[in-house]
Amino acid sequence: MVQKRPNILLITSDQQHWNTIGAFNPEISTPHLDRLVAEGTTFTRAYCPNPTCTPSRSSIITGMYPSQHGAWTLGTKLPEEAHTVGEDLQQAGYRTALIGKAHFQPAYTSDAYPSIESQPLLQDLEYWKKFQGPYYGFEQIEMLRNHAHEHLVGQHYAIWLEEKGCENWRDYYAQPTGKLTYDVQHKWDIPEEYHYSTWIAERTNALLEDYQQNDENFFLWASFPDPHPPYLVPEPWCSMYDPDQLTIPSVVAGEHDNNPPHFKLSQEQGPDYSTYYETGYGVHGFHSHLHTTEQLKKDIAVYYGMVSLMDKYIGSILDKLDELGLAEDTIVVFTTDHGHFIGQHGLIAKGAFHYEDLLKLPFIVRYPKEVAAGATSHAMQSLVDLAPTFLKFAGVPIPGAMTGKDQSEVWLGNQEKARNNIICEFHHEPTTVNLRTYVNERYKITVYCNQEYGEMFDLVEDPNEIRNLWDSSEHRDLKSRLLMEFMWAELDKDPMWMPRIAGA
């Protein structure tokens, strides 16, 4: 008997801290993600290849690192000619679709580098009524670009809003698209029935029905934009959590004394980061991160509410799989594109601060009767591994240019690990903000282009990454060893689009 090929359902959030799943954190409620935890394997050491959207999301579909696939930072795009996992799966007979946030292209367009994810095209609804793909290996795509009430709202989501009778949808969004300002915080007046999480679940479920009726294999990505800031969510979710009942992270006195300069500047009022600016488009995180405890409490409560709302609609998708009889034959992966700071180390959101809070991810795999249920694994995972792993499960050859690791045997429990290390890149300005981090089983080291400073942490003795060992004389030999391992890991991730076939 020939084993049936699995379907693949990838569910992602955006900028979600790894410790925001109720099964592991009793301060937050995520019953449907908890269900995935109970029915699948949770990988506790999963990482992003870059802690920003476009590079990391492009790595998911190419199986390559940002330094290889071309979308090296925000404000760039994945080249249209990039080879993607969706192309290979389509050739193997899979249907492919993405519902929700793509962000493979920038919010600005130019003649040299056109982007369809940009203004004013975002709100040309006649264009989006006609365009549903193909797009980077997805034969069908239904997109949105905004987080919460951002003015970048439009595309297929706005079409759906009008179809649902929400003709005044602009009233719920920021200027210049709508009437709101970016000073609006926490409570969003948009009815939940018009929230984008509702739309993503509805459209995802409709595609699942189509695939089931036609008995078609599918690779479907449900891509939620939450809980990425702005911290904004409708009732009852915005008041679901009592800010005074939550654990509030904070900076440890003196922890940035031995860190690179940009860490210390983050804790100043009105810091001068001007020497880092090259392109004129700003640098994520290079501003003051000072905040009041009261503000942070409220932000965390709403951040948790955003996760819980999203969890409800993830549950709707999981229920649809059950209803259609697809669950047994579908690999479900839940993860996010990168992490988030909610006060840890005195930091907010993201930037060139490669702590575990930003690099590590929630990561759950469910494949009934194949992947262990209720299990936890410490085997390292990277988002760059998803594409080759999906191809292996589908029985499709993995292109040599893909540099991620095939994790299929690890997920199945037949192999202890597929990788010994993680590499994370952050190349945000051409020369001034260019760093990479190497993580092995115990240690972590970060190097900066043309700089003698860096970071080195012992994740066993110092899991909260308070003591930077970079300049420690007693750890000099360890530093040399880790730098050598780092170089080996860089050499090991070279793409080889074809095998060597001759002596000359």
C-alpha cells in the first residue's frame, strides 16, 4: 500500500514571544495552541534566521538564509526569480495558497524595484479583485499588509470587508487611509466579525473545503499579523487580562555595562544613534526604549489579548480540519517569524539586540500517528529548515541550493537532531548595522562587521543573558573556540545548486 502524501498547513503569527503559549505560561490563555501542544511535539529551541519580517518570511519559502536569497532587510524584496518551496510542491501536484500577511516586498515601490505590496496599489481594490496569484510559488494568494489599525490596510482583506457590509472600514484605520491616529492604544473599536483574524480563518477554511472536495494535496499558509504592535485589539480581548496580575520583565541594573554601545544608548532619553544611519530609512530599535511600568503592564495585557484572539481563530481552522476529516493526513506547523521584547533587558519590540527573547520562537508540529503527541524536544530548529522538511515529507527532491536542514526524521522521532547550531543574521544597514549570531547547545556568540565588540553568553549558567563574557579574560579560550565553530557553521551553509559531476 502506497502511503498517502501529507497535506501541509503552516500557521504563523507575527512577532510573538516564545513564552506566550498557555500550556507553558499560566498567565496567558491559548486553549487551541495548547491543543496543538497536547497533540504534537513542541520544539523548545527553534530560531528565526533574521529577527525582521521580510528576511525571515522569505527564508521560510526559499529554504535559504537572507544573505543568500536576497531579501536581506526590511525595505528590500525577495527577487521574483527566487526559487520557492511552493514551486516544487506545485510540480508534485500540490495546491498552494497563502492567506494573510506575506511581506515579501516593501511598502514602497520604485521603477527599479517595483512592489505590489505598496501604496497606493494596496488600496486599489479593483486591482486586487483581479489578482490572486501566482506569487512566489503560491498559485492563490489573498493578502493584507496592516497590523492592527495601520494605514497600510487594503488588498483582499479590504475587499472582504466590503463584501461583509463593512463599507465604512476606513473609519477603523489610521490616517491618511482612515480617521484614527497612531495615538490610539489598546482598545480597538472594530467589531470582531470584521477583524482580520476572522477573515484569515474564514478564507483558510473555505480553501480547506475546496481541497477536501477535490481530494487534492495542499500546502496552505495561514499567516496572522498579530501580535505585532500596535498594541490594539477589540473587546473583550483588550480587557481580558488584568495588567496588575502579569509578570512584568525589567532591565537588570548594570547589565548593559559590558555590551556594545547601541545597547546602552537604548536606555537613555533622546539617544544619538545618528552614526548608524546610512540609507535614511531608519534602524529598527535604535531609539530610546525607556518606558514606565504602568505603560508596559497595559501593553503586555493587550499583547496577550491579541494572542488569545488569534488563538480563537486558529482553533476555528483546527476544527475545520477535523470536520473535513483532514487532520490525520495533515502536518500542522505553528510558529512565528521572530520574537519580541516586552520589557526584557529594558527593551521594546525588536532591533539589533540578539537575545533569546527576539531570536527564539514558539514552534509546534502535529502529524497524528507520526509525530509524538504531548512531547517536548530540545532539537534545534530554524525557519530556514521548513522548506526542505516539507519537501521531504511530500516525497519531493530537495534542491541543492536550499541551505536549511531536513528535519523530517527529527520530527518523526527517528533522529536526535539535524543541526548542531543556529545562525541568525541582522543586516539592517549596508555597513553600520551588520551582525550575526551563532548558537550551539550551550553558548551563544554575536559578531559585528568591522567592530571589535560583541556578545558571548553561557545559556546554561546565565539563561537570562545578563553577563556578557565577550571581554572576559577567563573565557578567552572559549571565545576562540566559538569563533572557530562559527566559521565552520558559515562554511557549512554554502548553497550548492548542483552536485559536482566531473573532475574539470
